[in-house]
Amino acid sequence: AQSVTQLDSHVSVSEGTPVLLRCNYSSSYSPSLFWYVQHPNKGLQLLLKYTSAATLVKGINGFEAEFKKSETSFHLTKPSAHMSDAAEYFCVVTLGGGTSYGKLTFGQGTILTVHP
Amino acid sequence: DAGVIQSPRHEVTEMGQEVTLRCKPISGHDYLFWYRQTMMRGLELLIYFNNNVPIDDSGMPEDRFSAKMPNASFSTLKIQPSEPRDSAVYFCASSRAGLNQPQHFGDGTRLSIL
């Protein structure tokens, strides 16, 4: 079985300050992990993915995430928040174990608010 | 590159009516997924196709829902008859084959059943 838990339902930061969105996962197999972002009235957009290569993954728009197996975490960070980063963020884990595609398990989402 | 294209973007109709949602996946993608998003339940996978064949429809809520994929570039999700509790945002996504391939989402259809 696999699951993913986003530890904060809402995060609020000031523009120019760091962003940290926390995610813990459980998986019976070596997981593939993704972060997606959803802006209002839009679909989910892939920010970055981890697929057992480098543990520090760089994504679009200055975001990055670090895979820590010992902590079963995949937290998303950005050094300096921008107003356009305000959105909902989803941590996602795929089902492993011989399937031919990644059936996604979604976290509950974290709404990021950025104040001027 | 064109992304996943969904139509219509918004649909408002009265309960009991038939609703058809449409999706054009990214060319070359082998998998197509239909999701439903609500505040209460978040994102739910309804059904997915591999090479136009339905593989898993266990997420389809009931027999009023049906989905087809007549060819590699088109899929429909139909609700007949529609009910107010079907109101949600419906997303289509597609991906290449492979465990690590990300899914690419359309912008969704916001469905309101009155």
C-alpha cells in the first residue's frame, strides 16, 4: 500500500521569503514522487519529479525538492517566494511493483498564500 | 506542443440531462485518465485507458457514468442522467507508458448540475 501526507493544509509567506511545503510518503516499493501545482481554474502542472536518480531534484520556477529515504520525506522548497507562486500544491506518489504506468496517489494539497 | 485539450471548459445543465465531456490527449501518449475533483473528496481517478482500451473503471461512481476512447486522439466521459451531486471539476490527463512518466493534465471542465 502507498500513501502520501502533506503536513500543512495552508502555508502563508511574505514575498521574497523562503517557501517550505512538507510531504511524507509511505510505499512498499521504491517510489516515484512528483510535485504538481494547480492555479485557480487550471489543471495540475508538473513542477518536478524524483525517479531514483539524484536525491535533490530541481524543477520549474525555482522550486526544488529533496528525497530523504530515511525520513520518508519529499519536501518542496523555494528560496524566495513570488506572488505568482500562490496556488495549491500536491505531493504525489506512484504505485510501484511491476505496473506499467504510474497510478498516482495524491496528497491532500497545500494552499500557498504569498503576501506582498 | 499542444497540451491535453478538454471541452467544454464550463457546463451548466439541469438534472436529468445527459452531459458529455471531451478530451484530446497529447499525441503519442499511450495512457489516458479521467479524474474528478471536489472540495470534499479531492482528486479521484474515475477510469483510465491504455492504447484506447479501458483498463480500470473501478473509480466510476455508478452506472450513470460511462467513458469511451474510440481512437488515440479522443475520449469522452458521459453522465446520463446527471444529478446535482455530479457537480465537480473533471480533468483529463495523459501520459507515456512507463512507471516514471508524469501525467499531463488538461484545464478541466467545471460541471454544474442544477
